[in-house]
Amino acid sequence: MKRFAIALSAAAMIAPATAAAAPVSYDFDRTHTEISASWDHQGYSRQAIHFTQYDGTLDLDLEDPSSSVVDITFTLVDEGFWVGAHHERFVNHLNSADLFDTAQFPSARFVATSFETEDGTTGTMTGELTIRDLTHPVTLDVTLNRSDETSDGRSKLGFSATGTLMRSEWGLGFAVPNISDEVMLTIETELVESAPAENAAE
């Protein structure tokens, strides 16, 4: 559900105005990134799924966000998500035709289409989210938490993003309305400028 994945590009729209003019490639700091979707379970509690396998393009133009390219694919098979310990039955259900139907649709994809900000610190990112071969727009509210440099001089960005979607639009309407149709997407992430090609293999 990775509308989620995806808010990550919003860093482009809220980065300092002094940044480089050309797009800069970033990588996820996977030890400091969490992408999750949560829902109401019959009014008793909120439960969540955490997406763990994702990759793609994060080319951010900090002066002209419209030139940025954000295209993230989420792998749903092979432990592509985590729901906590001792939940094998739930994992099997998530993989079934009732929900993600990973036998036919092993991945989800988010492609950013627009960015908006008024104050340079908060804003929105909109993109197209594809799950089960169904594509619909999603919008995330994004906050830039910090922009700095790593010890080797590369740019580092940290931000939070949240948004909601109606899961039934993607064919994931099992047990609605007993289990909420509305799903909250939450992203906490740190992005680091990609290492120069000559250092990438080190």
C-alpha cells in the first residue's frame, strides 16, 4: 500500500532553496525507514502491516521538484511485509485472493506525479498507486524533519508522511465494514544521497 512508499520524494519540494539545481539520486536508509498501513479492527484496536521490501528511483531536484522522479516498487512476496510474530495465518490470508493475491500480483508500485508546498517545510505529494493491477491517486501530507550532511559530505534528509486511502478501491475490501475500509499510511524515513559510482561497490 504503498502510497506509502512513496512520499519519500516530497523531500524534494521542501528542501533548502540553496540545493543543487540538477536532480540528485538518493537511497533509503533502511535501518531508519518504516512504511506501514494501519486500520481499525472492529472498534477494538488498530492493527498494522509493515512493508519491508522496496526499491526504485529517488531522483530529487531540490530547486525544481517538478523535475524529480520517484518510482518505487514494493515486493509483496518472499516476506515483503511484516505483521508481527506468530501471525502465520494472517500472513497467508494477506497473500490470498481475498486481499493482495500475491500469486497473481506479487508487487505494488507508486509513481509520484506532483508536489506542493507553501512554507518549504510542510507540503503534499500526490502519486499513482498500483495494487492488483488497479491504479488510483493517493496524496500524502509530508513534513521535513531535518536536512543535513553525512560525515562524508553527502546530503541526508529525514521526513514524516501520512495519508489515508480506501482499500476497497484496490480490490482489498474483504470484511468491510467490520474492519475499516479506510487505511492510514505512515512513513518515517531517512534518505541519503547515493554514493558516487566509484564508491558504490565499497
